[in-house]
Amino acid sequence: MIRLFIDHNEISAGEEATILEAADSAGIYIPRLCSHPSIPAVDPRKLEPWAEVFRGAQSVRHAERSSGYEGCLLCLVEVEGQPEPVRACVTKAEDGMRIATSTPEIVSQRRARLRKIFAAHPHACVQCAQRTGCALEPCSTNVAKNERCCPTFHVCELRKLAEFVGIPGDTPRYCPAGLPGIEDEPLILRDYNLCVACLRCVRICQDVRRVDALGFVIDESGNLAVGAKAPTLKDSGCRFCLSCVEVCPTGTLRLKFEDPRTEGARVARCVHACPAGMDIPRYIREIGRGEFARAEAVIREAAPLPRVLGQVCFHPCEEVCIRGDLSEPIAVCSLKRAALDHSAEPIWKSFLKPAPGTGKKAAIVGAGPAGLTAAWFLKLKGHEVVLFDSLPSPGGWLLNGIPSFRLSPDALKADVGDIVGLGVELRMGVEVGKDIALEEVRAKHDAVLIAIGAREAKPLPCEGADLPGVESGLDLLKTLAPYNGAIARSFAGETVVVIGGGNVAIDIARTAARLGPRAVHLYCLEKREEMPAHRWEIEEAECEGIAIHAGWGPSRIAARRGGKVERVDFRKCVSVFDDQCRFAPEFDETVTASQEADRVLVAIGQKSDLGLLRDFGEVNVSAAADSMRTSVDGIFAAGEVVSGPASVIRAVADGRRAASCIDRYLGGDGDIDIPLLDETEPDRELGQIERFFDLTRVPVPRMGLDRSLACLDLIEEGYSPEAAIDESERCLRCDLRFTICAPPFPPEAWLEFTRENIAAVPDEEGVYRLLDENKVVYAIKGVPNLRGALSEIASTTTKARYFLFDKDPMFSKRESELIQEYLKEHGTMPPGEGEDDLDDLF
């Protein structure tokens, strides 16, 4: 370490640090544009231009006589003993060095540089007196649109820097240059009119990601032009990691979509779409390295049923995968299965360290995916866990509701074995509410979770529904659940009609198709595009020869002589739901159809049997939708008993939430994010992949159609290790941009939240902002008396550490402006202080 002085402050820094890095580490702000903490420091004058770049179809060639790139020159500082100012970004800090960052001469030079930058950049908004909280559109001062700033204005780094340094008053009015704005390429918007030639995008693409899709030239007029290697990003070899957007200090590069947020922080869309919050990019990254066991550990951190999910997850993550905007989404679910199929050793077990026993007991009624998940996490938190289920084996819907051609019984058995192996006690074949009263279970345990699913089929309200040959489709699945290689039931020569349009109905139709029928027809109320079944499920059913008839509702099931089913009469359904989205089908009785049938399988929905709650009188289970608590103290509910029929991954997510709530109820902290793997840094380099844009999904090997229709064996065979690695390499690695550090912004005038500082606040109207110990704003409030309001807070707060105030007689307007800025930056409302929940604004 060395010691030096910056603006009379004695600081220490590493031997290899630049002046800029030393200042940043000490919290001393030096303005900069071309430097960024996530991009290696380099002298801008050594950067090599290309011969040509493209801005869309427009080509810009390099002028050989150009003077070269000099950088932003905003980080100039004076060093004692040096005759000229030096660049803080590349000048090495030395022991005993004395540095001045804001002398009048330095400030004058910075303003001169900003004058030059803003002469070629829109800046009317930066100089506008009404800029704070402005909605940007429409403009209240009627400035021409092409002279205004961009939609990133309220979080713009250039704007904050300009406000700190100051734009010279003689800065000329911006004259639009009419440079290209490219909006027709995937994911990224590019507006070269806003570029300030900082080269951050070029350097992160070249020096950090090693993709080399972006470069720069200097034209005959000495102007620096940033552009791509070819007219399109696709032909430039872009990996679409979006890192260039992340480091851009202006609105030149913007995302076409908005990143979702979890707890206020931006996350990849696949992570946000996963109900269990699984770190999908991380396990795909591990697969790309060939580390399947590590990928398995990442999956298990979120879900204790990884084998099951690798085969039957409905993968909502794939629906939002931005890779789909280029070619096809990443095969996230199939990669999950590959992680388990090729995991040579259970690395996760070496990290598995259940908490010490708490002495608390939790009972879980229902051993389906929600109950099994909750059991796993509660056991890891140190509680004793007992699982009750009326079935002879654990699994619930996984065991009796999902056909074995979609979910291997071995996968379920292995996942359950891992959960039980943790020390969870099983009481199978015990029906709570019949064999033992729920009241007795509650009396013997500190908390009870009801996770019984929705196992009862809804009856068909139709004439002839009680005829022989009409049966519940769920009963069919249950009878075939103990499949061991031989099909013990036959529909040989029969015409089977399945009634229902959900995923369960599709499963039932596909199961029926494997029992030797002459034909299988599926009828549903919904139009084809409205069917609740997933698109790929419908397509797979059609590939197996199942006829889909959308938009029909049964009016009567007719019998032939002897009482058996002969046909089903249908009427045209014109709408399924009313204006309030309630189930209220309407029919056109003049449009009818009939379907010959020997057997009818009903699959119009499931419901839960809540008879076990009768001992407690009226119990509100739906209350558990948010808190997981029912209306009875100590009794919680999760899964389909609350939500109605849902996916396995949704049940797993509910089980996680229930475990967290129950742990907190039992005296724990509710934190179930238990690591099962050490953290490793993601590879920063992506490199070039030939024809990356066009790479299509690696097909998953499947059993041949003829063979699959003759048995109930698992259809998908899964990826080989090589195929899984190839598929993982299609990932854009868009999550890498969240590892890019935010550049230091100019300092704010925060005051410590002390009574001495509060006493100096005027007795006037205005708005205060409160910050916590991490200097994160958490409250914004307009009040008629600033000192009085802050003094009152000082007597009760445990959170406020810093504050800022603005005097303003129109404090409610100013409060609204500051909250709008906060919303744009954080994507959520500030939580407020004490009883301040901001209801007065909305």
C-alpha cells in the first residue's frame, strides 16, 4: 500500500492503482466519461481505430491523417511538481503524491470539454429549470423534440456529471445532425445522435467480452464515430450480452424491453419468470463448463425436486427468454434434466448443513410437490417434520396425476429419497380428517401446513354423465400410476372422447392414445388460442394423432341399447368467461355437432376436499394466498388447495414460501436461501461464435412415435453431455450485465441524521429524503414544517442515518417529482418511515 494526498485528504491505495482508482476507493469523486470501473484502464490515445464501421447501412471510413482519440479529458487533475495536468484514469498513483482535483484551472478545462461535448449532444433538458421530475413528454417549454434529451434522462450519467461540473453558459444550441437511429434490430435501440464518443461500448465489447462486434473510426473532420463491424449486429458477430447498453453513459444504447425487478434489483427475465426464483443463468453457465454436478447444486438451492422439474416443469422461463428474439429460446428445462442426468457426484451434499434442532415440530398434510418442498426447507432450518398422506407412497399429483411417459417413476423416487434422507418422517396411508383428526395433529405440533392439492375431479354437468363408459380422466391416470413396463388396461378398438382443454385433459388424451383406441377426440369450450393447455402440449397431442375440437361444449351424452355410451352431442361455445372474467359459458344452440364415442373421459378441472378442516368450523384457506396462513392460528396452506390447479414449479414455489413463513412463525428468521455451492465468478470473456445469431435449439432425443404409442415409457431421452454443452452455449449470458459495476456518480449533499443537523433545518415547508446506513433512500415526504417533522422522526426512527431537504412552498408537487424520479430509477415506491405509506399520493 502507498499513501498519498487528494484535495488535502490523506488516503491509502494499492501500489498499482491509478489516481482515479485511488480516489474512487476513498470516496473522492473525479469526473469521467471514457473510464469505467468494469473496463480495464488504458490510455485512450493508444486505442486503435478500425478502417471502417457501420451505423446501420451507413458506412464511415477512418481518415488516415486523423490526430487520434484523446479521450474525454474530464478526469484531468493537478499533481504537485508536474508542469501540466495529468489524466487521473491512467496516471499511476505514487507514494507521497499530492493531488488537486478541483482547482479553478481544472474546473475551467472540464467545462470547456463539456461545452464541446454538448455542442454535439441534445442538452435543452439538462439546462431546463423544470427538469426535476419532468415527464419528458410533452415538453412544458415546447422545445423541439430532436433537441430534447432521451428517455434515460432521469438516470443519465452524463446529466448528473454535467450538473456537477456545470455547462458553460455560452454552449451553443444543439443542431440535430440527423445521424442514424436504429430500431429494427433485436433487443437494442441505437441512436447515434446521442453518442458522446466515450468508447465504453467499444472497449467492453473488445477488451472485456472479446467479441469485437463494435469499433470506432475518426473521419476527415476529426469526429469520432462508433459503429458495428457490419451493417447489422447479426453480421457483426454480436453476442447480444447487452453489456454495451449497461456501460453507455447516455441514451445512445437502450434496451427494447424493461428488466424485471426482484426486491428492487434488476434480474434476468428467466429468473424473474421462474416461480421458485431459480438462478437459471448460473446453472446454464456451469453446464457450459461441463460442471454438471455444480449445476445440480444450483438447481437444488431453489427446489428439492430437481429430477422431477427436469422432466415436467412447464418452464415459464423459456417463454420470456430473450434468446427467442434472435432464434429460439434456450431449452432451460431440458438443460435442468441434463444437469441431473450427468452429475457424476453429489457435490451439494458436502455443503448440506441442516441447522441445529430447534425443538419445534411441523406437520405437513399432503406429500405432493408443495408439501415435499416445505418439508425439505423446514428440516434444513432445524425443525422436526412429519408428512401425512392418504396415499401409500409420497408424491401426490406427481405420483397419481402425471403419466409416466412424461415423468419417470424413478426420477420421483430418487427426489423423494433425498428429501426423506434428510430425516423427514413419513406417515403414508394416513388420511387426516378420517384416520386422525386435524385437531389432534395441530395439538401435537407447533405448526401445520395443509398441502393436499386438488385431487378430486369436478363432475360434468351434462345429461348422460352417469352412463357406463363415462369416467373421470383422473381415475384413468390413477389406475395407470403404478406402471412397471406393461399396460394393464386396454381401449382396443374404441373411440374415446376427452372433454376438457387444460394440460390435464391433454395428458389424459395422450394416455388414452396409448391404450389401443381406434381414435381419440378432445373437445373443449375454449377456442384454440384460448385453451389453457400449453401450446407445445397441444402440438405433441396432435402429433400423436389426437383430434382437437376447440369451441364446443357437451349438451348430452347419448346411450345405445344396453345403456352404454353411443355418442356425445355438442353445441357451439361462443364465450367462456363474462366481462368480469368469471366462468360463464354462452352457447349458440343453433350450431351443433355429434361425435361417435365408446368411452368418455371427463377432465374439466379439479378441486380440493377440505373435509379435514371441519373440526375448526369455518376456515378461510384462501387467506393463505399472500401470507400462507389460514384463519386458524398455526395452520398454514400452500399449493393447489389455495390456488386451484397449477403447475409443479408453482407448487414448489408455494412450498418454499410456506416453509419461510412457518419458520418465522416458529421463531426463525424465515431465510431459506441455503447455499449448496461455493460462489464462483462468471467468465467475463464470451469470445466469438460463428453464426451465433442463427443458432437454433439443439433437439432433445425422443423415442420414436410408433414405439412411444405402444408403451407408457418416458418419451424424452434427454441430452448427452456434449449436446447439453452445445445448447448452453446458445445462451446470451444477458445476466453478465448485472455484474457490471455502476460508475461513481457525483456526490450528493447528504447530511448525517443528527439532532444538531436537524436543528439547523428551517421551520419552513419542503420535502425531506431519508437514507439508511447504506445511503439508500427509503423515504420521501413533503411536509409543512421541515424541522418539526424531522425532529419527530428523530425521536422514533431506528433506520434513518442521513437526510436531505428541499425548501419548497409547493411541497406536495416537489414530493411527487422526487418520487417519480425514484420510481424511474428503482422501479418501486420507497417504503417510507413509520406510518408514512404514501397513501396520500394515490
